[in-house]
Amino acid sequence: MPRKNQDLYHHYPQKDRKFTMYKLSEKGEQIREMFSDIAPRYDFLNRLLSFGIDRRWRRIAVQCARWSEGGKILDVATGTGDVALEIARQTPDSVSIIGIDITEGMVVLGREKVAQSPYARRITLEIAPCEAIPFPDNTFDSVTIAFGIRNVVDRRQGLAEMQRILKPGGRAVILEFSTPRSQFFKRVYYFYFLRLLPAIGGLFSNFSAYKYLPDSVLEFPSQEEFKTLMRSVGFHSTTHRDLTFGIATIYTGEKAAQN
């Protein structure tokens, strides 16, 4: 593990000097440390607190991704690698998957899961932030991010990086929590999300982390506002699809194909 005075910086294996170092903001470092604290119980609590439906959401999101024979897909904020593994399940052996995350503890656990899976040779997990993705322009057929875009401090920069590394005609698939539209379901959702979820999370892990979750969801822009943000960095054909009464939303956007 890196020493504390080195934690602000994340180094990458790429030779290109512009990707050598990226300094997290104070808020970004706080988010990284929070996820590092909850990493050991992260998968267990995801299943418990979502009643297992998060797996279905990820499966549907991955179905929206675009790939080509011999191509590459990038999973941002990969956590312990659930989406990377789902991509491998849904794509042929010729497709390679790279996952990146700012939290070393998550990546270490993810590498263990990948090593025990049938897809170990196809998946690589690295430490890197969304705001400075350490890969060249026009590299990936698709980029995915599940329940991570709201944790990106400079959200516009993160989206711009996702657009940059896509091949022309490539697709971004973004899965994120949202607010249900039904007033009745919204009241039930808020009670669970604001009262029960932090309490249950606190029993098994870090209370403040599971208090942060609903707060960050409530702060997230509306679906139309978020699609406008995606378009502002160059995505086109932006769409959104509600899942489970609007608890979660899948956003997609495409990079313009070259003439």
C-alpha cells in the first residue's frame, strides 16, 4: 500500500508523460479513502442493500455496450470488477476489458475476483481516475461506468475523458442511481434510502459512507440535465432508460463517427 504522503498521487504504467501523474482534489481524496474503508464489505452490502437487483441492472447496462472482434472495452470506477466480469461474460474471447478505479483496496479485491474467474486473461484492472484516463485517444469500442459518475469530482472533465478515449462511433454506457418520478414510490424510496440504508450499512461497515450514498444521489442532476452535460463534451444520440420504477437510470451517448 502507498504511504500516506503519497496517496494524493497515482502513477500509471504508460510511457506517455502526460499520463504520468494526476493529483486528486481534497474531495476526491476523501472519496477515495471512504471507498477504501468500505472495500472489504462492499460486494456483500451491495447485494444486501439492493436486494440483489444491482446484478440485473449491471447486466442490462452491459447489454447496451458496443464491441468489435478484437476490440477493447473500458470500465471506469470498476470497483471490485463486477461490470468488467459481466462484460467478459457477454462478449467473445477476442474482446479485452480494462477496469480503472481510484481506490487501491477495491482494485486489489477486484484482481482477486478476476484471477478466480474464467476471464482472467481478458481483464486487467488498474488504478486511475476518471478525470485523467491513462490511455490514448480513440482506443475503446465502449466505455462503461456503473454507480461511479456521481463520485467523479470534476464530472464534466470525466465525461470529456470518456469521450476522448472512445473510437469514432464508440458508445458510453453510464448506470447511475436516480430519483423515482412516482410520488408514492418516491416517499417509500426516500424512507429506505435516507433512513434505513445508512443504518443497515453502518451495522456492517462505515455509517458515514452509507450516509454519503443517498446524499450524493440527491445531489445528482436530473436526467435531462445530465444528458445536456454529456452533449456539452461531444456525445451525441444521448438517451436514458429508467430501471425499477426509476431507482436507477442507464444513459448512453456516442462519439461521432469519422467521415
